[in-house]
Amino acid sequence: MPIRTRHWMHRRSRLMPFVRIAAWNVLAITAACTFTPPQRPTVHVPPAAINSVALDQYRASVARRIIERNPSYVLRGTPQAMLRSLVVVSFTVDRDGQLVGESVYRTNGDDEAESTALATLRRASPLPQPPAKLLDTRGHLELMEDWLFNDDGKFQLRTFASPQAQTID
């Protein structure tokens, strides 16, 4: 019997480094599985901001401000049938109408149109003050607007856009 024990003991001593490594691997995997990411702030969209007349009216007042501050960029009349570019910009305003952030949300890759859209938005700042009932818990309101560009670089905002031409000239 002692021979068997010694043989087992010898085998055990050769396996110990592997057992230790396996144990560390199990601990590392377990630690990785129990990691919880930090909490992200939840954005509370007030019910008044969902499909509301106040939101539509505010969006129109923002579009008017952008047009008023950038008259040389605005397309008067009918947009061409095949637009050069459509740039969708997402932007956030605070309770005072100051831009908190802006970014291109969707585009066809026209860098010049993207730059113009962002520049004309910034030039219109500060924007009108949003109604308090539209603000989230941080005192912000996030909006999107579409800039519709003709080949000449002039745009209309979707909020006030005329119907596009039906034929390509």
C-alpha cells in the first residue's frame, strides 16, 4: 500500500503546477463574468415631448432661426429631383437654447454638405428656448433636422421643405 501512495504522491507533485494554473484560470474567468459595467445615466423623455404640438412648434422655431441666420445658404423654390445630399443632424439644446452637442446622424458621405449643415446650425445658436415641459431630467432636449442639398450647395430644412421637382432636367 505505501508504494501506491508514494506513486500517487509522485504523480500528484507533477500535476500541482497544472492544477494551480487551472485554478487561476477558473478564478480569472469567474472574475470576468461577475464584472458589472458602470451605470449609464438614463434619459427620461417627458411624455409631453412625444408627438406633441409643443415639440412641433419648437422644431419649427428652430428651423426658422437656422434659416434667418443663414440666408445665403437657403434654397428658395423647388429642390431638384435628385438631391445632391441629405444630411441628418442630431443636436441637443439646454433650457437656454444653447447647443450642448451636435453631430451628423446620417449622410451620404458629402463632407462639404455635412460641414455646411453643422456650421449653419452653430451659426444659429443660441436657439430659441425650448418649453420647460419638453426638457429631460438634465434640462436638455434632443432634436434632429434634415438638411436637403441641391447641387449648388444651397439647402432647405425638411421642416419647411418644398416638394421636390418631379423631373430631372
